[in-house]
Amino acid sequence: MKLWPTSLGARTLLTLLLGLALVQAAGLTIHAYDRIDLQHQEEASALGMRAMGIYRSIVATSVSERQAALQDLDLGPGTTAKLQQGPPLEPADPTPDQLAHAIRFSMSFVQVRAANHPRDVQMRGIPWDGGITIGYLLPDGGWLSVKIITPPPRPWHSPTFLWAFGVMTLCAAILSFWAVRQLTGPVATLAAAAEALGRDVNAPPLPEGGPDEVARAASAFNTMASRIRRFVQDRTFLLAAIGHDLRTPITRLKLRAEFIDDDELRDKFLADLDELDTMVSATLAFGRDTSDMEPAVPLDLAALLRTILDETGDARPSQADGLTLDAAAHVTLRGRPVALKRAFANLIGNAVKYGATARVCVACPHPGLATVTVEDDGPGIPPDQLERVFDPFYRVEDSRNRETGGTGLGLPIARNIFRAHGGDVVLANRAGGGARATVTLPV
Ligand SMILES: Nc1ncnc2c1ncn2[C@@H]1O[C@H](COP(=O)(O)OP(=O)(O)OP(=O)(O)O)[C@@H](O)[C@H]1O
Ligand SMILES: [Mg+2]
């Protein structure tokens, strides 16, 4: 099973070639048996005539000169002949009937005077398997025994045959290769298009040409992509509409709250309204970020992170010392700068907010992949909530809400942005305490 390749192309090609080899082998075997049969027939008739020719020469000579005549005769390859008293007993095996029949038939083509016809003909053995002995009973007594050994048939022994076989195999292999390419090419294109759509809903549509099935698949894919696009647009529009419509009543409520006489109640009212306002803004940003129309450009990861750290340091001068960047690897990638900045700012902001420090490290563990880790010395995140914090509006502890004042949308937004770039972000707790966010991005 280990030899079985994993790619569709290689599997199809292998199956085709194996099938082809089987068909070729079967065809060759049939061809070989056919040729062997033919060669046997040719051999049988040739040796029948040859033996009969020898007999004709001997029977025509007088008894006393036969031995000498036999010596002078050119018998031909693999042939021996002798005069003897009895019929031949060697070799032990009888000649098969069909073969004996064919040999007798061929003998009838050699013209012999009626008086000289052999009185009896006996055969033993097989010409290509140890040789055949044909015994003729001479009209005046005594036997002429002719032994003929023929080489075994060689069905492949033809230069054109080998050439034809080679050219046939090569043509079939090239055709199979071409057919497999035709077949698997569209699958790869479809996979690449799906991948591109995952990163960017506005990726260009697939060309809908080629064979019927491929064109239909491409058209179905394009329809699906446009539905997803419309769905995302509808959702963004809906979010914008809700956000917009909520803004006005919130502003009105804020204005009216100013008229509340009770100071404490008014402050609480305003604080709640502010929180509501922040949530509405964050919701709007969430919708905007996940359907970002911003174009992708080449950008320097270290420079981007340096800017975020500087801005965070400016906003919180007391914590500026705890913000460090270790960018040993120089990484340039194609991405949407504003979105990526928002995503990294969320992670660094969390580290500073919940862990007071942020150690950022850029690495390139292997070609084609960059990682950014953001570590802090805070309390970390309960292990069973490491994934839940990526749910929109989920925050670990309610009591912290007031102090740190977030909406719980930072991480889901960040994850959305990284995934739209073909990467991801995961959270973990460090062995020495504190949390670590690890971002992976293809470069
Ligand atoms: N580095 C961290 N250390 C400890 N807890 C963290 C860390 N990062 C995130 N969390 C927890 O995960 C929760 C969700 O984080 P997330 O960034 O999504 O929202 P937020 O920071 O509360 O609000 P905002 O939308 O303003 O970012 C946080 O409320 C916090 O409890
Ligand atoms: Mg946050």
C-alpha cells in the first residue's frame, strides 16, 4: 500500500499503465502462441519434404550403392540418416497424431514413382523437442531412418516486432500521460480557486471553458462564489444599517441623559450608553473587517509590528519598557496592511491589557511560512477557554470587564483577518505563566 501514490494524477496514470501492460502482455501471449503454431506447421511441412527427398534419392539407387550414396548426400542442418534392419525405436515418445498427419501430408508433395513408394512409414519423437525420427520401409527390404532436430521456435525473433512493440508502448504511455493531465488539471485549478476564494471573496471567477464537465464545474463554482459574495455583502450591509440606525437613538439618549438631575444615576446612564456605543462601533468594525475591500500589497512584517508597538508605547508610556520586538527573520508578505495592523494591534493590546508586557517575536521556521508570537506575563487564560475567547463577545471574566473595558470582539476579528490571509492564530498558556498568541502566515 505504501507504493500506492497519493495524487489523483499519479493513481490514474498508474492504473492506466498497469491496465495497458496487462493488455499488452495478453496480446503478446496470444501473438506468441499464434507464431509458435505457425512455425510448427512450417517446420512440419519442411521436414516432411526434406525427409521424403532423402528417401527418394536413396530408393532410386541400387541396394549395394545406397550406403555410399547416403554418405554423399547433403542432408541439411540438424539431419542424420542411416540404413538399418528394423523400424526406428528412438526416441521413445511417439509423434503426436496431428503432427504426424501434417508431416505425411507434406510428404505427398514429393513425387516418387509408384514402384518406389515406401511400404511403411513410422515416426517417433517431436522435431523441436529432442528431434524426430522418420523410418521408411524400402520396397526391397530394410529401413531408411532419417533423424531431424529443429531448434525450438522463437516467436519474438523479429527486429520489426520489437520496434513495433516499443513504439506502441511509448505512444500509449504518452497518450495516457496526456489524458491524465487533461483529467486532473481542472481539479487542481478548482482547488486553487477554492483556496483563493477562502482568502478573498472577491477573487476573480474561474474561466468557464473546456470540456462540458469542467465547464459545468467551473460554472457551479462561480455561482457559489457569487452567492457567498452576495451573502457577505448583505451581512455587511445589514450590520452597517443596524449600526447606523442604533447610533441615532443612542446619541439622543445621551443628550436626554444630560437632563437627569441625580448625578450618580446620570453618570451610570452615560457610562452604559458609552459602552453601548463602543459595542455598536466594534460590531460595525467586525462586519467591515471580515469583508474588507482593501487591496493586498507587499509589506514588511517587522516594520508593521514595530509601528504597532511604538503606538502602543505612546498610548501607555508607563508600560513602554515591557514592549519588545525580536525580528531576527526578515519577512515580507503580501497582505492588507490596515487589516493586519488591526489584527496584530488586538493581540498586542490584549497582552498589554491583561499581561502588562508584550514580547513580540518574528520567525521563519521553514520557507513559505512566517510565525509571530506575542507573549505576556499576565494571568493567562483558563485552559478550557483558550478556544472560546475567539467567539464574538466572549470575555473570560465578567469582573474584569469594567476595568479593561473591551467588547470581546478583538480576537474573533484578528482570527478572521489572519484566516483571510491564509494563516491562523492560536492561544496557549506559557509554562512560566502568562499567555502566548501564535500567528502563522504564509509568505
Ligand atoms: N493575553 C491575554 N491574557 C489573558 N487573557 C486574555 C488575553 N488575551 C485575551 N484574553 C481574554 O480573552 C478575552 C477576549 O479577548 P478579545 O480581545 O476578543 O476581547 P477584549 O480584549 O475583551 O475586547 P476588545 O474587543 O476590546 O479586544 C478577553 O476578555 C480576556 O479575558
Ligand atoms: Mg482585545
